[in-house]
Amino acid sequence: MSSSDSDDPQECPLCPEDAPVDLPAYEAWLQCDVCSEWYHGVCVGISAAESECIDTFHCKRCMATHGPSSYKSPASRRSQRKHNRVDYTKLNEGQPATFNQYKLRLDAHEFMDDEFEHLADGREVTGAWIRARDSNDPFIVDSPAGLGMTMPDPATTVADIARIVGRDTAVSVMDVLTQEELSGWTLGDWADYFMAGRRQRILNVISLEVSGTALDDMVRRPQAVDEVDLVERYWPAAKRKPDRFPRVKTYCLMGVQNAYTDFHVDFSATWVYYHVLSGEKVFYLVPPLPSNVRKFEAWSKSPEQAVSLFAENVKQCFEVRVRAGNTLFIPAGWIHAVFTPVDTLVIGGNFLVMQSLNTHIGIYKLEARTHVPARYRFPFFLKLCRYMAELL
């Protein structure tokens, strides 16, 4: 239902007190089909372009009884006042550089508190301890002491990373607002962007694998990881050629304030460790229950993926803050999203473990069904399985 200029809404119940209402982003309105309340599109996490695809709009309050909004046909829920249309992906053309529809959706959702195990240090985290755990829950080690790992100095900057790895090194950069990869970037370009005082887009680097570089020489991952990693245990040493070997041991992740990675499962449901050198990360973690995996697969295939928060589809989604000096371990199959509240530098890595082998294989098959590109899947997974079969 639309309104004329005379009865067009002037207030949105979700607007923060300091909302910059003079920005074009706040000039797109939507009306709930159930309660008839009007909302700014930006306040409910829907861009002006996305609102064109809405058939029926349900606000968060009405979703509980009437289900989510429908995005299959042109919308009629927008005000008829003449508003400026905004393409939020073109932030280099004068739009607000900090606008982030994902953060708005996160802020509107009530997540469960962190209920996971926190260890003061890593002295008890051994390979035997990981194998003997009854729980498949994530755990956090507050201090790196006892983990048997070596990390760069916490004062290391992104400019240092570029210098150590090489400024001409190609790097995959993700545009947060579209969750799409940008091509043609080098580490030098990235360092210049990261260190700049003003950023025209929110960008993220989450897949810089540094094995074989000078940075890799400065990193030793937790000793327990080496003890349980199936690649370390079963891939023949004589066949570990750089271009024919799973290089997933050491990643450098560099996120600017408000960067976000949408819900996903790490390739082949690998375990992962994240050590925060500086800054902070917020993880949103969904247990890998069969029902949740089915919902995730359906969401991944749905056109609503770009305009909805996966956490709305499940009963449990935990919010976990990982601060400088902390190391987070996420076991196999956990569905998660990651938000960066401040500029942050992380060293992490992926690994496969024997007790999670069925999960690894199951997610490998799910990736095939959902047509995940090969470059985003665990490299040489089937070859590793063959090597394991020969030795077991």
C-alpha cells in the first residue's frame, strides 16, 4: 500500500538518535503489510534497489507470526514521494563510505551469548585433547602461551605485511557491500587503501595464503594443529610440490572497520584457528546440526540470500567476540559469519581432522551441489582421500 505526499511518513521507529537523515540512503521507505508501520529501507537493511524486488514486506516484529518478506515481484510498499535512488555498491561516487546493510541486519537480530569454553592459555590444548573432546563446540584460548605457536609482533601493520610478502603480490579483495571479489589488486594497492585516512568502499581480505613466503617463516601454527592435521599425517612428503599440494596452513586476514563476511562453511568443513594479532573480530556461529545444514543449503541457493540474514532461519546463533591475543578454534561444519568492528589483523589456518572426516566429505558434496567455484574449495581434497585410503 502506498501513500500520498500528504500522509507520507516522517518518522521511522528504528532510526538511531544520531541517524544522518539528510543522506539519500534514508529517503527510501517501506510499509509493513501487516502492521502498516513505515520504515526507512536503510533501517531494516534493504537498499533502494533491493526494495524494487519486494512483493510483501514484513517488519521484524511481524515476521514471527507472518513469516519473512517476499522478494519475488516488484514492490508496492514504497512511498510515492519522489526520492533519490541509491546504488549502494557505488560508494566511490559520493555515497556514505560507512553504509553497510549487513551491519543493520546484525544489529536488528538478537544473538545468543557466548557459551563456549574459554581457556586461560593453551597448555592443555594438545592433539590428544582435541581428539578426546566430547564436544564439537568452538573454544577460545585467551592467551597464546602454551599453544606452541609463533606469531608476528602484535604491532605488525598491513604495510609491514605488504613489505614482507611483496607489494607486487596479487591479492583477492572482497567488496563487502556486494560480497563479490575484485580483481587486479596487489598487496601494495591493498596496503595503500588500508592505511589511507578515508576509504571510499568497505573492503576485506580473507584469503591471502602466505605459505612459502617470508611471512610464513615468521609463523608457526599451534602445535596441536600439526598433531591432528590429516594433510600433515597422510600427504607423502616427497609429493608436497607447491602447485600440487593443499596450501591452506597459513592465511593472513586483513579487515577494515565494518568489514563483513556473510554466513558460510569453510571449505570441506575444515577446522580453523584464528589468532587475532591486533583489533577484534565478532563471529556469529550456527551449530552444524543436520537441520541447520539443510536450511543453509536452501538459503545458499535462494535469491533471497543477498537480502536476508541466515541467522533468522535457525534457533541458535551465537555471538563470540575474539580480541587481540585470543585464538579461536572452530570445529568442522560450523556455519558462521564474521564482522570486523575495528581495523584488524589476523593469522589463521585450515586443517582436516580424522574425527570429523564424515563432516568433511558431507560438506565437500554440498559444495558440489551448490556449485561453489573450485577456487573456493579445499584443494586436492579427493587426492588426499586417496592417500589416506592407501595408508589406513
